[in-house]
Amino acid sequence: MSQARTVAAQPWYSDLSDACWRTLTLAGLGWTFDVFDSFLLALTLPALVSVFALSKAEAGAIGSILAAGLVVGGIAFGWVADRIGRVRALVTAVVIYSCFSGATAIAPDATWVGVLRFCAGLGMGGAWTSGAALVAETWPAAHRGKGGALMQMGLPVGSMLAIGAAALVAHAMGGLNGGGWRVLYALGVLPAIILLLVARRTPESPLWQPRARRTGADLRSVFAAGQRRGMLLALGFVFCCQYIYWGVFTWTPTFLISVKHLNFLHSLSFVLTQQIGSLLGFIVFAALVDRLGRRPTFLIYLAIGAVSVATFVLGSAAAVLYVAIFWTGFGITGLFAGMGPFTAEMVPGSRSRALSMGIAYNGGRLGGILAPYLIGALATSASGFQVGMGTNLAAFALAAIVVFAAPETKGIHLR
């Protein structure tokens, strides 16, 4: 009896092997630096506009080019990871985005910035696909949700690292316009050096290794009869979440200024409040997802996010809106804590799992491309802006429907 109590009293992390922590370290760092690199564009865009005399349309085009690279790279590296393995694919992706990010530091004009951002985006998209597959296939079923959530914490951590690096460089160089932006991009070569050292001690996915000598991934296996429904449900859920994320975080500052007439939103405290909420959202998600299951945890976060957005649309008190900013980060960003395990578990027997995950996650990015344009098109007046932001509530409802339609995958064993 005492021995059983001792076993029961052991913390959850005592069940994990050294391989679990090594794969999490590699995938988590790869994703953190990935987010750091992609967030640099938002931070340096004002400097690029000033230095290269860009119009808003030209500046926006660079962001669209980066997004295209993310989608293409995320899907392509799913195929690569199924061919050469998760670890080698992840390292290759990191080397690509590190090298092209560093090369952006010497870009002579905006055209080259766009080309280099697209090329870096190929690696950024590939880093998530390879790393998420590696963690999902290495961590045991009982703790897979926690492993995926811990990896995804790179989203707020990478964002905060980018904000901190930009603040330090701007302080040291008197701003980013006079060459400070180039220093930031030059820092992008460091992830490749760090990750190459970590990868040397990281084992390959135990589920991929038996298939290493077999024929690699193909689209037919992704949409095979036994995998098709799960694949489409994963794609639909990610599409809705990406729509919500980019719809809310692209337009909330402008909405609250132009419709609610609040002027505090461009402060550093606004950005950090969102990111702190996001970080806490990931931590709580990790604590809940393997205990409650995927469906209840996702529904809790969808409810929190929907209430926060409804507060933005209908509320007026500044204090209430400011608190809602924190819960927006918590609920909406926190949803992404479960994306890796969920997209893997929806195709538990696929021999093209990385490609399936890449298509689901990066194909779902189309929702993130659609949302800013649709909401912007509707925002021709205050009431139109409210309608546009209200489309996020419809996306919350659709995401909840998909979650109800999907099977509960808590504890499912991947093959």
C-alpha cells in the first residue's frame, strides 16, 4: 500500500524520459527563435518604411510575402520531415531562417527585404511542422498535451524576446532607423549556432525511425479514407483559430482607438499585457489539457476568448477594456498551446503525419490571411467596424462546432 502511494505521489514529470526533454528543448527553442524572427518584421516595419520610402501598400506587401513563405515552408517541410526525419528537418529549417534573416541585415532595398523574408519564412513555417511532429511522437500519450503546450510557449516568449532586443538596440543606437534594424536582423544568425549544438544530443522520433527506409509521405496517404475526416476537422479548427488570432490582434488597437476613443493602446504596457496573458494561457493550458481532455480545454479557452472579444465590441469602460486585453491574450493565444498534439492525434495512424500536420496548421493560416482583409473591408464606419470585429464571434462559434464534431483524443496512442 505504501509503495502504491509513493508511486501515485510522484510528479508527472518523473514519467518522462531524457529523450522527451531533449526533443522538447530542440523543438521549443526552434519555435521560440522562429517567433522571434517573424516578430522582427512588425517591429522593424516603421524603420523600413522610413529608410526605403515605402507606401503602406508596399510595406504591407512585405508582410504578405512573409506569410506566403510561412505557408509554403510549413507544408513543404511536412513532406521533408516524413522523408528525412523530424530532427534533421527541424535543423534544416532553423538554418534556413537563420541564414536568410542574417542576410536581411545587408539588404540593399525593399525588394531584397521581401525576397529574403520569403526565404526566411520557408524555414519558419518548417520549424513548427517538424518540431510539433517530433514532440507529439516522442512524448507519451498521457503527457502529450503538456509537451505540445510547453513547446508552443515559444510564441509569447519569442515575442517578448524580440520586443526586448528591439528596445535594447533602439536604446543603444538611438532608434532603429539609422541601422538599428540591420543589427536586429543580424542577430538572426544566432539560432542556427545554438540549435546545431542542441541537435547533436537530440534523438529522432521513435515512431518515424521504423518507417525511415520506407517510401516517404504523399498526398494520397494524407487524405486516405481512414484519415480524411480527422484531417479536415483539424484544418477547419486551425482555420477558425487563425482567423480569430489575426482578426483580433491586427485590428483591436485600431478598433479601440477609432471606435472606443482610447489612446493608451500603443504603449509598451499594452503589448506586454497581452503577452503576459498569453504566457499564462499556455501554462494553464498545459496544466489542464491532459487532465480534462482536449475538448473541454479548447471549449474553455474559446469561451474566454469570445467573452473578451464581445467586451471589446460592446463595452465602453476603459478599465474593463484594459482587463479584457489580458484575457484576450490568455484565451485566444492560449488556444495554440494545443495545436501540435491535436493535429497529430486527429491522424493517429498516418504514415505521412508531419505532412498532414503541416497542411492542417499552415493551410489553416489562410484564415489568418482572410481575417485582416475582411474586417478592414467592413470597417468603413464605426458600426461597420463593430460588424467586422463581430465576425470573430462567428469564428469562435464555428471553432466550437468543430471541437464538438471531433473525437476526444486524450490519451490516444499514435502509430
